[in-house]
Amino acid sequence: MLVDIFYKDNGVLKPIVIYVHGFNGFKDWGNFDLIAQQFAENGFVFIKMNLSHNGTTTDFPEEFADLNAYGNNNYTKELFDVEQIINWVIDERNMYKSHLDINQISFIGHSRGGGIAILKTSEDERIKSLITWASVDECKSPWNRWSDEQMKEWKATGVQYMANKRTNQNLPLYYQLYENYCQFKERLDIEKNIRKINIPILICHGTKDEAVPYYAAEKLKEWQPKATLFLLESDHVFGRKHPWNETTLPAAMQAVVNESILFLKKCATFNLSKS
């Protein structure tokens, strides 16, 4: 797993933000460095990673070059991945430990990554605050939109293919993804698990989101009334695209970043003394 870390080298411990990308995403999608840098400028350590089975490789971090890994990805593998990132963050041997306030770890997850962030937060007390961007409300992607005939074909052949318009690839999804969901249905129940969370939560969603309609955010808010809901008129990626060659973010994405930083500042305690 490739991991990026952003921070200001000012000799103090800083709250940590871990970002989890979504389905068909990766850590650099849409010039994500522009976002990471803003969190760092506001006093956070920002960490983003390529999940182990998202299809990218160390040699090709922005391409779906390993289709076998892609097809074998599932929800519990992603939960395992983010747990390893947390373990790495708090490890005494971490070369960045002089910058890391390990008692202040926050998660941000986009789309399916939002679901993963919710699930991991519900089972890991090391996470102190949570933000979702256009999060799913169930771990049934993408078969929740498939017909019975497609499901039968998936089981019979062991694979379905998803067309990626950006890369012009047919990306394989092996039937193990559905089997993984069935085996760990309780652990992957977003409604059940978000109800258990007792830390600050910010839910951000675009009202013009066609990939994950905004009523998913309203469900999350209903299930966890203490959460803060931030809706804005935008799409699933808040106006971005890949590649994003601009030096600034689109207005919607910037609004979400601003809201997220403000929320995290309210949650965080900043260490102003030298470590």
C-alpha cells in the first residue's frame, strides 16, 4: 500500500486525519494533494493511501494495472487495510512520531470509503471523530442495482464486469465480493454500526449526486441523530474529475474541505508547545 503523509514541520504534535478513497478511487484521484495540503496548512497531519486491492500498483499508482487484485477486493480487506494504517500511525517505530498526536485520530471517507470509515470507527476506539463525503449507506455496491438474472449469472460465472468510462476498461468483480458480504453481514451493517458511534460525525453530501443519491446521507443522519449534516448542490465528487490539472479546487469541493476543517478544528486540541 502506497501511503502519503502531509504535515507542517513545526516541531509539535498534530491531530491526524486519515482519508479512505472510494470504489474505483485511489489516493491521487482528482489531484487530491490540493486537499491534503490544505489540511496540513491548518495544523493537521493528513494521511492518504491506496487500498491494497484497489487495482493500482506501486509502479502504476493511478492506473488499474492489477485486475486480479481489483476483482478480489472486498469490504473486510478494506477494513483490514485501514486498521494497518492506524497501527502504523501509533507504532513507536514510526519515523514521523514526533509529529503525530496519536490520541487525536480522525477519519474521512468518500463514497464506499465513507462506509468503510463508518464501520471501522464503530469498532475502533482509537478514532475520535469521523467525516463522510458522499458516503454509501449500505455495503451492497454495486450489486444493489442488479437484476435477479445478473445475480444468477454472477454466481454461475464467478465474475461480472464493470465498464470504466474514464479508462475504457472492463473491470472484473469476482463473486467473492458478495460472499464476503454474506459472511460478514453483521459487521458490514452500516445502519447498525453508525448507531453505536458516540463521537462527533460530519456527513457531507451533494444533492445532485447520481452515484449515491443524497437520501443516503439523510439515512445516516436519521440513524445517528447527533451527527451534523452538510448538504450542498453538487455531484458525487463535488465538481472534481480525474485528471484535475487546475491549481485550485472547484467551489463545491472547496466548500466541503472548508466545512471539514472547521469541524475537525472544533473536535481537536492543538499542541502549541515544542515536542
